[in-house]
Amino acid sequence: MRSATGDHDPGSAWTEVDEYLVQTLLPEDEVLELVLDENQAAGLPAIDVSPLQGALLSLLVRMTGARRVLEIGTLGGFSTIHLARALPAGGRVVTCEHEPRHAEVARRNLDRAGVADVVDVRVGAALDTLPQLEAEGGDPFDLVFIDADKPNNPRYLEWALRLTRPGSLIVGDNVVRGGLVAEEASTDRTVTGTRSFLEALGEDPRLEVTALQTVGSKGWDGFALALVR
């Protein structure tokens, strides 16, 4: 698409292509549409993953055969539903949400989607919840999705490594920040936290890592994927 000045408008084009891909590749899902409506009505920030990104998370769970999934950052449960729907029989998602109001909305949405029985919503600061999970002594997580406050991403990575096993997959969202991640002099804590996270990923010999830039209805961003050796 082109703007009123005749120049190409990449943002509009990204959204238009996203809409085309959703219509072409994804089945209609009234439940997920209601979830997004509920999140908006509740005043939650519109920072859910896109439908295509949610479908990617679902595929990653299926491809890895993940039975235990850890999500750091629940929001209204849109991504949680994608993760939970992809679980094999007996699988479980543990999801951490700092804001009690967000967790309340998420629980309603999980119930609406019929996955509440396979999702454990933990309310409170993730950096308090993660040590509790370690103390509980459950099996390692097969997949970890990190999508919370970016300044703490390096610490979330440390915990992800403590709670996983060789062969587990760690996925980090929002690692491009509209291109700002390349700005070495940035003082934005979301950028510096993301840069520290990526540097930790790249320096850790226990991990095999890549990152992909994404464009679409959520703008310009990206995912990092790390396989625990």
C-alpha cells in the first residue's frame, strides 16, 4: 500500500499481508477472537502475540513434543491458549503473571477456551515464582516462552536454564524492538535488557541459538530461539 504522499507505507503493507496470511492459513477461531475482545474490554495493553505468532508457538510445542511448558508473561492468556491447545495428553502449561487483574482475565479466557484444566496460572513476580517452581522439584520444562518485562530478560534466561534439560527449547519474544536493539548507546531499559538477553544467549555454550526479525500487524520485532544442548 502507499501513503497519501505516494510513498510506500511498510506498516500498512505488513498488516495487510498479515491479514491475508491469517485468512489463507488459519481456520476461523471464534474463541480466540472473543479472547482478544475480552482483553480489550478489560483494558489490557494490546501486546498479545499476533494470530500467526500464536500459531507458531503452537507448532513449536507440537514439533518438540513438549509436555511441560513454562510461560513467563501471561497477560490475557492469548498465547497461553495456543500453547495449551498444542499439548499432548497429560501435558501442562505453567504461566507466570505479575498483575492480578491480568491473571483474572486470563483465567476467564482459559476457561472459555476449555484449557483451564491444563494451565496453572501463578500470580506474582516471576522472579519470586521461578524459585518456587524449582523448590517444588517437578520435571524439567520442555519449552519456555519468555514474554514479560524486558529489563529482567537476562534473569529469566538464567532461570529458564535452571528449569530445563538438554533438548528443551527457549523462545524469547520482542527481541528487535522496532530496530532499536541495534543501538548500542540506547538507555531505554527495554532495549538494554533485550541486548543483555541476546548477548547472554550468544555467549552461553549450553545453547544453540538464532533470532528472526518479524514484521506484521505487531510492527517490526522478532523472536529468539535457543536449544539447550
